[in-house]
Amino acid sequence: MPEYLLSVHGSEGGNYATPEDMERAFRDVGALNTELQDAGVWVFAGGLMPASSATVVREKDGALLHTDGPYLESKEHIGGFWVIKVADDSAALAWADKATVACQGAVEVRPFQSGPEG
């Protein structure tokens, strides 16, 4: 079965209008995580620290450079993600629908490239 990345996008300042909205999202994401695990499609998931905590590593003229901050200068960044293993795009989109509602934010769905094993 193919694996998919469901990535949550949001602004650095947060997606939640109130602390209660954030608490509800955390609770709902926890329930979704349990549902994904019970369905046997869970591979891995995680929330990320703010984009401002990122370090970018680049190679230039044979030297490795470390730069503070996110790679992309934008208002929205990836705040968390799931990796799931499901039968097809339709199944991945169905889980993304649930993830969007649970986390109260946009979720991008992307299949992983298949490896040498198929």
C-alpha cells in the first residue's frame, strides 16, 4: 500500500481564535490519532515547533552553512504532519478530511515516491 504525507499548514501566530479552540483541536487531533492507529493506517505523526526555531543547512562552494529560520520566507509553514499507509488517493483524502476538521487548519495530501521495492 502507498504511503501519504498529510501536512498541516498554518500561520506562525497560530490558527486558533481562542485558547478553547486550541484545546479542542488538540483533543480532536488526539482522537484522530487513536482512530488512525485503530484502523491500522498510522505510520508516524508529529507536531513541529514554530518555523522560527528552524535551521537551514546549505552547501555553497564546498562549505556547509547554517542559517537561522525557515527555508521559505512565507506567512504559512508546516505545523505538523501524519504519515499514513492506505490503499489509494481516495482513502488518503478521506483521512485528510478528518484531519482538517480535527486540527482546524489546511491539510496538504502528497503521496510518497515508491521505492525500489515497488
